[in-house]
Amino acid sequence: MTEKESGRLASQIRRLYGANRRAARPFWLCLTEFAAGTPIYEQCFRMNDGFAAYLMDTTPESYLDLFPLEAIVYLTPDSENVLEDIDPSKVYVLGGLVDESIHKQLTLRRAREQGLQTARLPIREFMVRAPNCRNYHSETLAINQVFDVLVTYYETRSWPAALRAGVSSGKGYVLPDPAEQAETAQRTTAAQGNALLCAEELQEAPA
Ligand SMILES: C[S@@+](CC[C@H](N)C(=O)[O-])C[C@H]1O[C@@H](n2cnc3c(N)ncnc32)[C@H](O)[C@@H]1O
């Protein structure tokens, strides 16, 4: 990461931390692979006032050495799995990256190599593409935006409310109008029903 990118990441960490401080149900936060002398370490202390007193753990160790592998869910926009709920017994990992498309699938590849579960936010399940002059639609959010979604979902248990909080209009996605939203929810329930049905059919097949 360039110095400019480390600076942007440090500022996203500050925003994420602020959102957690304001949250009714805050998360426990830990910055891993955070070692003295690295650009992000230097930028966090340089740019974020009072960083040393942040109520957040930091460690030079990897999450792989800190948590059981089966408890880790790596959040990545390229996952084939949708995050359906937040499980307090799991550890959710966000990649410390500020790019959007330069390193496509970087975190997905990393998580796969490490044998970790992955999940993406349910953006396309609850939102629709908004027409815009650039025809730009991106499901890749900055870490503070992902965190706004997570923290709002954890408080409200509502994905529409959570996505409204974290997905800015510049991403080219909007929530559908309320009538369509009810229909989207119905479609999602039907799709989940289908998935269950398939599972049952598969189980029955060998007999
Ligand atoms: C700016 S994104 C980095 C995108 C990068 N190309 C990658 O491969 O992850 C920063 C981090 O936010 C998280 N993230 C961003 N959008 C997400 C989404 N739609 N679903 C799940 N996690 C997301 C991921 O952990 C990602 O590594």
C-alpha cells in the first residue's frame, strides 16, 4: 500500500472506531498484523488523535494464530456465500485494503488459501441497481462502510436499515420502494425455501 492508501485506511479505522463507540451494541475490535514500523501503524498514530487510548486491541499476530479457524468468517465482496445473520460466537475479519477493484478477489483468494469461511453482505438481495450516468454499480465498500452495515444490523436485525446506513448512493445501489421491498423479502424467503427443498431432495436420493 502506498503512503496515501495507508492514510486512507487509518482514517477509515478512525471512523469505524467512532461508529463502534456510538453503537448500542458495540463489537469487540482487534487490529491484527498491526506491527510497529509498518506504514499503517505509523499512520494510525500520526493521523488519529488519541489512538493509543482507543478501546481496541492491537497485535502484531495474525488472526490465524489468535482464533480457532472454524470461528473465523472472512468478509469479502467476492464470496459466493451471503451473510444472513451475525453470530456473536464468530470472528468477522475485514481486509485492511483501500482498493476497490485493483486487486480483485484478493481477500477471497487469501481466505480460500487459509481454509476460512467467507461471506459477502446481502447487497444484491435487498437493494437494486440505480440508473446513473456512469452506469457504475459496486458492491465493494470501504471497511468503515462495511462496519456501519454490521453495527446497524446488529442493533436492528434489519438488513434494509443496515444497508441504508452503510451503502452510500455513490455505489449505484438503492433500496427499492417499500412495495417492491416486501416483494424482494418474499422472493428471498421463497429462494431459501427452495434451497432447503434441494437439500432434502439430495438427502433422500441415496435411499
Ligand atoms: C475496499 S475493500 C477491499 C476490496 C479488495 N479488492 C478485496 O479483495 O477484498 C475492504 C474490505 O472490506 C470488506 N468488504 C468490502 N465490501 C464488502 C462486501 N460487499 N461484503 C463483505 N465484505 C466487504 C472486505 O473485508 C474487504 O477486504
